[in-house]
Amino acid sequence: MHGGAGARASDVAADHAAGCGAAAEAALSMLRGGGSALDAVECAVRVLEDDARFNAGLGAALTEGGMVELDASIMDGAALRAGAVGALVGFRNAVSAARAVLEDGRHVFLAGDGAARFAERRGIGRVDPASLVTDTARAHLADVLARRTAYISGGTVGAVARDAQGNVAAATSTGGMTGKRSGRIGDSPVIGAGTYADNGLGAASATGEGEGILRVVLTHRVVAGLGVGTDPGASILAALAWMRDRVGAHGGVVAVDARGRFGVARTTETMPWSLSCDGRETESGF
């Protein structure tokens, strides 16, 4: 899984990588207990949505009006089922709302008030939106509004998994860009841009400059590359290079192919990541 592409001090990046490691190990424990790849990616992302160090759920980036509006998606590679929510207000775990959309099956993507009403009907409890706002997020917003810094992104979280049955899944969750306009939806909840999974090919989750990732449907490009036997790391690097050259955007991706080979790559300064699987120690980096 990843903890978001962007610029960080090395000590902060290492701390975020450790957070990713805890989330990846929780997901592996679920797989060992008989959970599916879909269960595992939801589990991993929920762990980091509850961790204020990341830009998803608690502590997520604020809109220009000081609100937390969350985007998330999840996809099952077995039947190409997917669920997504955008501009979701008043919920801590947007990935679980996206999972509910997937399981319901009527639609793929719900946004705004409609997404919130649906999540509540599916038993996902609302929280006071103010409870998700942290002092760090307020400080970042103040810097952006005072034009002391450009729009702040980074900290988006995402995961990919392959289970014992050979099924793959992916999920991504974010608060988006600090200082974004209310209603802005980035790449994270868009199937093929921020998240994609197909059992015959593999699965990928992206992070980085959302508008660029949307324009090149980055994760679909990565996963399509896996279909010709390309190593996941090489497929990610090729897609990121094409995005940089074509639209001038930067980011990072984690991916797994249908054979269970994992890959991670970025064109940003850092992207905390972690890998857990049977038979080897958990690996983390940034």
C-alpha cells in the first residue's frame, strides 16, 4: 500500500512508511484469516483513514471553506465490480462507503449529499464533520489561503492485494488538495484513474497530481501494461513517464499483477509504501 506521493522531510516520510507497514500487516492478517483481496484493501485503507498523519478521513485536507470532503473507490478484479464516493461529508471511512456502493450494485459512483444519504442507509455512521479537522490541516489551509505555499496535496492512501484464490483488488482514499473548491473530485474515486483491478491483469492504486492522473487514466494504463507480461515496476515507470511527458504531472503507483508480483514507483520526492505477504518480512520505504 501507499501513503501518498509528494514532498516530505525524510523523517516524516519514514514515519509515514511505518504507518503504511502497520496497515499492510493488518490486511495480511485478514487474508490469513480467510478474507478476500477486497476485504484486505478495505481494511488497509481504513487503518490509514483513522490515522491523522495521512490525507484521508481523520486529518484530511480541507476545502477553501475549511471542510473535509472525502473521495474514495474500491474495485474487485474478479467481476470488475466497483464502488466510489466523492465529496463525502460527515463520514470517517469513505472507503467503506465506497464498498457499500460496490455491494449494492445499482451504481458505481455516488457523490455529495446522495452519497451521504446512501452511506447512512447502509449503516455507516455519520460523524460531526468538525471531528475530522485537525490543527495541522487548519495550518496547511491557512498557508494556502495566505499564498505562503501552493495547493498542498499528498497523503492520499491506497492499497492493492492478491488473495489465495488469485483474486486481486484495489482501493484508494483521499481528502484531495488543501484549499480545493468545494465539490472538487479528483482521481482517487475515479475507476481507471486512481483505482483499477482486473483478475486477468492485476490491480493498481495511484496518488499524486489528481488532475493529471485523471487525464491519462493512470491506473488503467498501468494495469493494461501488466497484460503483456511487463514487470509491475516497469509498467508503473512507463505510465508515470508518459504522464509526465504528456501532461506535465507527477505521482506514484503501487500495483500487483495476476501472478502476484508487486511493484512500486514514483516521480515525486517521496511516496511512503509497504508490502506484506506470506513467506517474507514486511518491507517499507519512501
